[in-house]
Amino acid sequence: MFLLFEKRKRYFSKAHFFLQVRYCETIGIPPTQSSKLYIYSGVTSLLIRPVIGRLCDVKWIQAHFLFQIAAALEGIASLLLALATKNVYLVLYFILYGCTDGAMGSAMCVAVMFCFKGAKRVRGFGLFQSITNIVSAFGPALGGTSDSLYLVSLRGRP
């Protein structure tokens, strides 16, 4: 399940950010200002990852539960994004999105590592990273190809 979610997340994340900038344009925020919102997402994602890693060290906290909580919060925040019409609410959304994205990334890595025991842990984590990196490398190209084919079919040109 983690691998399927990671594959979907990495494939659609570029489109998700593109649509967020388009949404900001529709509510009157210029693209130059809306593109600065990604700083909040990146910084909070960077800062939350070590915190989640330390939380996963606590014996009674399991990484897959943290992953599920973060995924649920990200989904709820994305559903509520349509209600954000002011820049302050968009900043709050990007901060929450960065926190949940970092929490999911960190918790997923810890969960994958603890699925295996001993020497298999290193191999399992390496396999996980290989699979997700292949998706990261080819996902944007395939996404652009499928978008191009979709736009061409809408215009009626072969």
C-alpha cells in the first residue's frame, strides 16, 4: 500500500502544484506571489521530517499510524482548499501540506525499514528507494505525455 500511494503521490504531485497556482490565479493572486507559497511547504516539510523520525523512535508509536494520520490530514486540507480565498488561508494550507508531506515521507521510510529484520532491512529499503525513484524519474515525462495526448484529443487534432 505504501508503494502504491508513493507512486500516485509522485506522479500527481507536479499536477497538484500546477493546479494550485492556477487556483490562485482564479481568485486574483498573481503567479509570482502564488509561486512564493511553495517556500512555506518546502521549509515545513524539511523541518518536520526529523521530528517525525524521532516520534517513530518512541516504542508505542508506530510509523504506519503516523503515515495514515498525515495522509488523512493532507486529504482534508486539500478538500478544504476550495474554501481558501485569502492569502493567509493559502499560507496556512501550504504550511499544513508541507507538514503532512514531510510526515508521510519520513514515516514511510521508517515503516519500510522496520518491515524487515537484520540484513534484509538494508536491501528492503534500497528496493523501496529504487522503485520510488524510477517513478520519480519517469512520472513527469509520462504525465506530460498523457496531458499532451488529452489536450490534442480535445482539440480534435491527431
